[in-house]
Amino acid sequence: MQNLLILIPIIPLVGALLSFLSGKIDKAVSGWVATLAAFLSFFLVCYFFTGLEGGSVIFKQTLFDWISINDFATSTKQVVQFGLRLDALSMLMCLIITGIGTLIHLYSIGYMAVDPSRPRFFAYLNLFLFFMLLLVLGSNLLMLFIGWEGVGLCSYLLIGFWYKKTDYAKAGRKAFIVNRIGDAAFLIGIFLLFYAVGSIDFLDLAKFFEANKAVSVASIVALCLFIGATGKSAQIPLFVWLPDAMAGPTPVSALIHAATMVTAGLYLMARTHFIFEQAPQVASIIVVVAILTSFIAALTALVQNDIKKVLAYSTVSQLGFMFMAAAAGAYWVAIFHVVTHAFFKACLFLCAGSVIHGCHHEQDMRQMGGLASKMPITFVTYLVATVAISGIFPLSGYQSKHAILGALEHSGFSHWIYYLAMFTAFLTAFYMTRSLIMTFFGKYKGHAHPHESPLTMTIPLIVLACLSVIGGFYLQDRLPEFLSKILNSKTHEHESIFASLLHSWTGLSGIFLAFIMYKFYPAMPEKISTMFSYLHRIFDNKFYFDEVYHLCVVTPLEKIGNFCWKVIDVGFIDSAVNGTGSVVEVTGEISRFFQSGQTRTYCLGILFSTVVVILLCFVF
């Protein structure tokens, strides 16, 4: 059975090729081929799931020895294998990647129905599944890194999918470059681990760090891995790429930038939790970065009018909650929120795509309104997902977010982190309800003729909305037990319905305030914006992070580049090369005069030389 493990990532890889080639014959077929490949991979993951007992590692497949290094000092050989492993953690991630991936592929058939480049789009989607599965199935850090870079490549290709629009191409380039900063730190961490431990296999690393409780490189390695995670999972200061990533087609935002790729940083930390557990100083850095990211992204989302930008900053904020749980040592809680977030955020993004599709590519919520009656399925599913992300019992967002807040409360971190996280949860409910009201309530303000999306788009919405309702309730007891042999996890005590509703006060109050301001007193937001215009300007300009980057990073690099180009390259290197050629040319002309092959020239030279020698003899 374990010999079939390689088929889980290989099927989408083959699907990428077939969907692209089939699109050359019939473009409509490419989407179905890609969706079938995603479904077959999901089916195979479910087949393995039936044989996974108690979360232990029972499936491992080594394909070949990849890198072999001889240590001449000890006469030993260190080998990095190209191998896969499947345990409870990677199984859970595979179920999310292939399950939600299949739904998004199906949705994309309707969303991209008239796009002439859809065979290329579906090939990229399948290729992304291949690399993402390789990331979570890799048996060592280098295998994980291959998948890590692969999904970065696919993200670049899909964000800039409509590359003929310059801004979209720039957004893809920005995502690619910003992530390279984190990836450089990630590589340094891998090298340090290989130097200190002699292996980068996850099982070997776990045994080493469990046997050695005070490893000297633990803190620096943990910091390097965290920097890598901040790039991929969009934490301060490397989060600036994700909002711009909304340039790509909306299904890309749902799959890559909500449900899977951006959670790779959390997966990395959970997979190497034994390293972070020996680095408490790094945990303090992580929780500060996470709470600031979550809070700043929530404030920015308050004033966004592009429906996809609201969800983008919401994703950044929710990723901050996941990192807070990881910093508190509750890795299973972080993964729990990864799962529930995949349900409701994928649903929200796909609902946004349905709205954009129905409103003929309009994304400004100020040009929407009144869509509840025109797009009832999209409205109901968006409503359900909004209540879920707001953390209202009994929907899935409540269980995972309440578990995060509980972990923070008992973590030993400063109380201000807990209270700020509570306030951020309130802001989440507020800005999400704001987006719901501006999009679906009131009168329609646009000029298009909105319509409900086709079944290929609405069926995934219904499935994801159902998962947003029951997913957290179903997993809150089963997930800790499932992950118990991989992560330290324990089931929380069950609360009464009254206590759960009481603990939903942050979300309920945010929803209530948003309805008052945007439904019953619609003039109030404008008055508040005018009253606090300086704050509104800061929020609207995203706290000027892009401007700071441009001033402190982009401009200096441009000046350094111009100096290297104009002074060093053109002024020095080119001048040296061209000068060498000019010297050769001049000396050649001179020597050609003397080496003419004519007897009279040589006689004249001899005579001249003789005269010079005689004169020198008289002088000296």
C-alpha cells in the first residue's frame, strides 16, 4: 500500500500536463481533466486515511538516495533521501489540499468558462497541487523546501496569470521577490541543522532534539525557520505581498492565499515543533509579531472597499491568530484553526468570486448592495462563512478561535496580548459584517445586471458553507486525539451552550455594531471617517508599509544598482575592456607600419636606429 504513496502528488502532476494538452483540442475539457486529477488524488488520500491508525507514522516511501556526502574526518556517509512520509499531520494537510482543491477546481470551471487561457490556468492549478502535496509529504526539510519553492513558483504564475495587465504582472513579481527573503533564512536554518545534527530527516531531528534538551543552535535555527514562515504565511514585515496577490483570478485566492499555501509556514512550525520548544525567546518574538500582524491587518481591513482586499487582510489577520497559538505551544490548536479557516475563508473567497462574476467583474463594494435577492445562494453561504469567521457558537470559527484565546490566556505571555487578540476578534466580526451589508443589503448601486452563478460555482459554496457550520464542532474532540502522537494535544472541557454563547460576545458585539453603523445609520461611517481623518488615512494607506519598503529598501537598491551599472559596469569594466581593445588597435597600427615587409622601410629603420645608437654613445 505504501508503494502507492508517490501517486498522491504524481496524479496532479500528470493532470497538469494532460489538462494543458487537452485544452489544445477543446478548451472546455481542460477544466474537467484537472478537476478529475484533483479528485483522484483526494480519493487516494482517503484510501490511505482508512489505514492510518492513531496518528502514527505507518506510511513511508523512499524513492532513491538523493544527496550523498562523505565525511572524511569520521569516514561516514551522510545521505539525504528523496522520500515521502504520511502521518496524521501530513494526512490532515493532504485532505485539505486535495479536498478543498477539488471543490475549487470545480468552481473554476464556471468562473473561467470564457477565458481563452483556461488550459494554462488549470495546468497551473494542478501543478500547484503537486508541489503543495510534495511540501507536506516530504520526509525531510529539503524535500519540504522543494515543495516550498514550487508553490512559490505557482503562486507567481497564478497571481500574474493575466500578465498583459502591468499591475498584475508586478503583483506576481512582488510576491515572488518578498518570499525569497524568507526563503534565504529558511535555507540557512536547514544548513545549520545539517551541520549540528548531521541529518535533516524529520524523524532523526525529532529523536535528536528529544534526546538533547539544550541544543546550542536551537534558537538561531528556530528564528531562521520562523523568518521563512513569515514570508510564506504573510507576517510582519513580509506580509505586503499577499494583499497585492488578489490580482490573480479569485479561485487562486481561495486555494493558494486562503486554504493552503499561506498555511505552509504553520505546517513548518508544527512539523519542527521540537525545535521551537527549545527556543522560548523565539516564542516571545513570534507572539509579538503575530499579534501586531493580526491587529494591523484587521485595522486595515476596516476601510477597504475592494471585496477581495477585505478578505486578503482578513487572511493576514487570521494567520496571525494561528501563529499566536503556535507561540503559546498549542500547535494542534494552530492546525485546528488552519482547518476551520480553510473552510470558511475558501467559502468567502469563492462567494466574492461569485459576486464579481455576477456583477461583471465589479469588485468595489460601494458599487454593490442589494444582491441578497439577486444571488440568494451566494448570499446565504457568505452569511454563514461570515458568522463562522466572527467566532459565533456553534460554527467552526468559534471552536478554533476560542481555543486560541484560551491557549493565550494560559500561556504566560503578557495579558495585553490576550486582550489585544480579543479586540482583534471583535474587529474581525465588524469588518466582515460590514462587507456583508455593503455587498448584499440595501439597494443595488451598480450598472450591471447581477445574476446567480452556475451550479459548478454554487455547489462548492454550499459544501464549504456546510463544513463551516459543522467542521469545528466535529473536529474539536477528534482532532486532538488524531494528532496526539505528533503534537502535544489535549481535549478541552465541553462548555454549556449558555457559556459558549457568552464567550461569543466579541463576535456578536462586532456584528451588532456593524449593523448599527452600516444598516440602520449609514451616514455614521462617513462622519466617523471625517472626524478621525488622519487615522482613516493611515488605515487606507495600509500603515504605509509599501512606502517604507520603497524608501528603505527599493530606493537604496535602485541607487546601488544604478551606481553598479553606470560607474562600475559602464565606467570601469566597460572602459577597461574597451580601453584594452583601443590600446591593441593603436599598437597594432604602429607595429603594422614597421612590419610592412618593404626593404626600404627596414633599411630606413636600421639607419635611424644606428644614428640613435651613435648619438647615445657620444652623450654617455
